[in-house]
Amino acid sequence: MGYLEVSKTNVLGRFTGKFKISPYLQSKMCYVGQKEVFREGSDSIKEFWDIEVDAKQIENVCHFWGEEVGKEVQENSIENLERSQGLHYVMIDGAFILSREPSWKEVKLGRIFKAKHLYAVGNELNTRGWIRISNYTAHLGNCEEFFEKFSPKVDLLENFICLGDGAKPR
């Protein structure tokens, strides 16, 4: 199609946020970065838009916006909660996952749901539980950081049962 020059005053020439990359391209980088390995995302962007984007650029943009979205989700999930009456179940578990870096990372997951939202589904021979509404908190990192995120939600519950797998604390 040829060379295209865009004035810095044009909306297409404005840069926002931490990167000198247009918001449109950042959104495309985040899309391919969450769908593919960053290196392959770089190849896809080159193939579809004929733009040279380094895999590390995709990784940096994805991590930046992932953290920003995570902060907003965390703030909204606590702000939208109210003191809750009735019996609740609080479930917590964790695991270690092998990350792209040559190291293991700790991941934690918490789930809260009202007892009245737990239903038995199936027949006499094959019954299982189904939970209609849940609130999840996930964290990649140590348990102290996880509890900073999860505890404000649990503090709003007046009556709850906590379920865990009984793993030894580190």
C-alpha cells in the first residue's frame, strides 16, 4: 500500500499510557499475546498487519495492561461487595506451576459462595453439586499477597465454613 505519514496531532499519532505505541496496536498486541506465545504473536502481527513488533514488546504491553486490569477488577470486586448474612462456604487452594522462566511459581485460588446457591444435580445414582453464583480470587505469588486480596471479601461474611486441603503452611 505504500508509505503513510500521520501527523503527531492526528488521533492516530497520539500515544497514551506507558508505551509509544498507539492504543489500537496495543490492543492487538494484547489480543495476540493472550492467545499465542509472544514469539508467535510477533509473527502473527507481521503476517496480518506487516508491522515489525518484537516478542518482548508484546510481553511488556500484555504484562502492563494485565496488571492494570487486575487492579481495577480487584478494586471493583471489593467495592461491590456488601456485608453478607447467611451461611457461606470459603474454599482455598494453591499449587505450584512451572512458568516460562525456568522456575516454579506459586498460585492461589479462593472461592466464596452462599450455601443457598449450592444445588444437588442428577439422580439417585449420580448426584453432584452445582454452585449457581461464586466469587473467585486468584493470585500468582505467595500466600501473604493472596490473603491481602482475599481477606477483605471474607471479612464481610458473618457466618462461613472454610474448606482447604490441609497442606502444611510454608
